[in-house]
Amino acid sequence: MIPKARLFRALTAACALAAAMILVAAPYTQAQDPSRKLTAMDEFQIQTPTDPQISPDGKKIVYVRRFADAATDRRYSNLWIINADGSDHRPLTTGNHGDSSPRWSPDGTRIAYLSDADGKQQIHIRWMDTGQTARITNLDNSPDAINWSPDGRMLSFSSLVPGKSPHLADLPSPPAGAKWADPPAAYDRLVYRFNGVGYLKPGYMQVFVVSADGGAPRQVTNGNFPMAATNGAQRARSGLLTASSWLFPRTVIWSPITRILIQKFTNSPSPMAHCAR
């Protein structure tokens, strides 16, 4: 049974986002000749909202607004915010880069989100009262599936821990000065490449935690098997989708006492607990 307050907030968010979609589409649709047919280039005029996140007080909604750029033939996304009553609709981030996965802090004063504005997808924090932003990670492999701890002091996320490709044979070394072709790559998984990304990197997704103030992340899970939550579509866009993360999605949440991460395996009834401190 869904609590009435939660249901009301969800319906409010849906209505506000519907209004946002109308506002996005209205200038374009009104300018069109009714007899004109949709063409492939119209793809670059379409903007879509996704991933709405309601503030803890239920007054604001932040969401991801996706768009395509004809000059670069690429898709991008920014963060937008709108009041629950549909007013004060405006961008929080701008530019041709990928901003995604906004998550409100428990007290509603900050938003954590993923952005590749500095060249590689990292975790950023935005203070809602001042608009100031800060990048809190500098990871070699982009983070994903961010989530706040109940006290707002930490963030959990998933990231690829690189592994080794299957070893088939030892190859001879090329003679001095010779230019040989790149060595072959071996894959032993059903999903080994993805449209727009290419061949997937070997390794497994693992769970990490990092202070909301920044600092060195700490790996919470390990092992040569998939352990971390992941957004398959987002990871595909970031170039770090792995076969394990796509085939074995799972959910990681914080317990109310903050120190424990509960990991729910999609195809298993038994959750797994990890100490985050």
C-alpha cells in the first residue's frame, strides 16, 4: 500500500513534468506548418525530461533534460528545476555535456549529480542556496548509481574495477623496429560490445563510498563477480558499461543507521549487507 503523502507527491511530480514537456515542445510545435511531416532532422529539435527527483519538502522537482546537438551529432543532458505547482521552471546546469542522476541530500540543501563537464564523468555537489558547485571525485573509471547516506555525510556509488581479459595463448614478441598489429582481444561473455560504446572493458562493478565533502573513495565490495548497482543506459553513454553490469542489475540502499549498505540482487530473494565505515 503506497502512503497517501508519497502518492500525492508522485502525482504532483508527474503533473509538473507533463507541464515541463509541454513548455519544451510548445515553441517548436506552434511554429510548424500542419501539413509538414516529421523528418530525421527533427530529432535535433526534440528535448525530453527524465529522472525526476522530488525535494524532501515536496516543493521542488529537479530532473534531467536531454537534447541533441546537430553540430556535433551527439546527445547531451542538463539539469532543470521546477516548483511542484509548475512555476519557476529554469536550468540548473547548461552546456553541451552530460549532467545526470540528480539526487537530493536528506536535508534538501544540496544536490549530488554526475557530470562530465570537466571531460570525464565524476560526482558533483551543488549547494541550492548559493548555486555553488564542487567536484568531489577524480576517478579513473566513471562513477554511477549515486545515493546519499541518511545523515547526508556520505555518498555511495558504483564504479568499474578493471579485470583481465581471458588468456588464450602467449604471443611472440615482435623483432626490434617491427610494427605489428595490435594483439587480439578475447571475450568470454555473452554481451561484449554495445552500440555507441564499442567493445566493453573487462572487470566488475563494485560499490564505493566517499565523503560528501570530497576525499578518497573507499571500496566496500570486492570479488570477481558483479556487486554494484548500475544504470545500464547511463553507463553505456559514459563508455563504462560492462557485460556484468548490464546482465546483472541490482540495487544498493543505505540502512537508516547510516553505517550499513543493503545490497539487493535482482534475481535473488536474499539481500547482502556491507559496513560502510
